[in-house]
Amino acid sequence: MATHAERGSLPLALAVTIVVTGLVSVVTASVVMGQQQTRFDESYERALHLAEEGADRVLERGEEGCWPADDEGPAGSDDPREWVLNAARDAVTDNANGDGAVLHQADGDAWAYGICLTGEDDEIATVYGVGVADRGERAVERVVRYDLSESGASVEAGLIAGCPEGMDPDWVALETDGGIDFGGALVHSNCSMDLGNAVSGDFQMVDSEGDEIHQNRIDDVNMGAEAIELPDYRAADFYDQRHEYASWRDLCDGGEVKEPAKSDGGPCTGDEVLSDDDGLHYDEDDSTWEIDPEGDDGSVGVLYVDGADASIESEGEGTLLISGEDGGGDLSLNHQGGGSGGGEFATVDDALPMVVDGSIAEGGSGNAQLKYGTLIVRGHIDIGGTPDLTGSLIVLHENEKPSNFSGNVSLRGPIDRSFLPDVGGRTLSWEEL
């Protein structure tokens, strides 16, 4: 016979079992929902990149196959976004480009689609890009539109060389002595260029003394280009973005590392940051900050250098804003390359340019790799060896010294077009629909 205590324990055990089972169900459901949300977030982000890729592929192809702006395509639709989405869905289903479109399959469940419209001048006026991730019931679709108009951000230029104010256009802004590879990047100069041994690339300049250009080494040089207005950015122009980056630190002349200034404060007015080993070393003799990402887990974040010079000592990640308003402002590339992907120093976020108020020189063995969205140099660049420069490069030559590439330099770009003036007379604006 069950005792009174045994009879009382049965309902209690049953209640505990019910509670535990309920908790397990709730936890399991929460985990599943979390996984589903993570997957959606990843697909949502990827769909945007695919949409931009689709639009970029159309721009690379050119206006051939574009819809006329007055046709019954997207321009004639009451809802261009829905028209383009339907066209992309049909193209993905049929695995075919469709009229005038570009379709690229990134993998089994991810597609990039692009289509374009021409304007009255029969050049590309509008580009739509569609990114499709995770096909089926959980498909994620995003649509972007590029509008192109006269003057503004370039879609092609990789290197733009400025001409000092008041200088004659025949002043040589860029000299090359080595086997330079400007493959895939348009090079424009507001002055002349001495392209002695340049082996590949497209070049255009405002003026030139005929004997300065060794055209037997270059397929095509446009020597009658128009001068373009260059952006007048300094490192200080981006200091108001300091609170958008948690990794931002001010490097001060004298060796102090400080937090970004609060409210309306200026550089190096924040609280001092204490750290034993953070990949940063100040050389008092040269007033130079030595940047060593390998000493800080591979990334130094965003660094605003105020009143001193800087040198990159190892590969890794970081964005440098080197101000020369109170002295300093120069950058040395002392990190070493090591073949494919080796020795690369890359910016944290392409939306924030790397700015050097002074000039850039190269040290070490001369095979550094530098990757950026946009790099703005107010002085000049003097590098040799075999470095790789990837991104959109703007050199203003304010110091009236020409830039010199004396080795086997490779320039690849652009990545980001946000800060580039237009070499070809076109503006590109972007929006998501």
C-alpha cells in the first residue's frame, strides 16, 4: 500500500515534468527562431551585395542591349521596382538573361541581376540591380537603382593626379620608371605625365610636352582631356565621424593615445587610453607613430594621427586619418608583402576614406600591399619596389612635388566611388527601392 508521502509525491513529480517539458519547448523554439533570424539577416545583407553586383555588371558591359528610356520597359511601368523584380524572377527561373539584362549565378540559391535604360544621348542613364538570396518560400530580394547624370562621382577612375594651383598644365605630376601595371584602372592627370615604362592601363591628361610621353610603350593616351575639380578633403574633415566607430582612437604628438573627443571637442582632447600592448609605438626622435596591427590581434581600428607622422609596420587592418594641420602628416609604408594576400594592410570600412595630409613614401623592401576604398593624399607619393595599391587613389600634389612610381607597381581599382570626381563627365547616384 502506498504511504501518504508516496501519494503526495506523484502529483509533484508530474508537475515538475510538465514544467521542465514546457521550458525545453520554449528554449528550443527560441533557439530555432534565433537561427532563422540569423539566416534571414545574412541573406538580407547578401541580397544587397548581389543587387549592387548586378548593377555593376551592367555598367561594365555598357549600353548595348539597354532599354530606351521611352520604351515599355521599366520606364513605362507605374511601378519600376515590381517590373524589374518580375523580370529578374523570370530570368532566374529560366536561367536566361532576358532582354538587355545581365544575369549571374553566385551559387545555387544566390543570383545577381541587372538591367539598364538609356537616355536621349543613347548612353546609360539608369541601372537597376536585383539581388536574390535563398530562393523558394524564404527568398530574399532587394533592388537598387543607379542614376547617371552629368559630372560627379566616377565609375572608372583608379588614380587621379592633381595639378598644383597656378601650375602650367605641362608640369609633370606623375612619373613612372618601372614596369607599371595600371590594369583595369583609368589614370587621369590635370597636368602632364611622364609614362616612361608604363606597360598597361588607360591614361588621359590635360596637356603634355610631346617628348615627355613614350607612346611606344602605351597603347592609347588621351592628351586632350579636360581638367577636373578635385575634392578638397583633409583628415580633419572626417573627425566628426569619430563616434560612429567604436575602435576610434586619437594618436597625439608626444605619444599619448586618447579616446575621441566628446561633443564639440577637437582631436586629442579626450581621456587618455591606457594599454600595455596595443600595436602602437611612438618614436620620439622622429615624432612618428608606428602602426603594428599584428601587435593588436590584427586590427588597430580607426586612428586619427594629430601633429605627427605615421608608419605602417605590419599587415592587418586599420583606417588612418593623418592630420598635418599642426605638423607631421606623412605616411611611410614599412610593412612587407608576401605574395598573394601577404603583407596586406586594409582599411576597416571603405565608407571612411584613408586621408594623408602630407605625402606617402615607401620603406622596407618595397613590396607592401595597401587596400582602401578611397585614399586621398594632399602631397605626393614616392614608392618603388613591387607594391600593390587597391582602390581609388587621389593625389593632389599641394607640395608641388611630382609623384614617382619607380618599381613594378600594380594599381587596381576602384572599390569605392564615393569621393571620386568624374573623369568621364558622369555622376552616379545610388538608392535602394
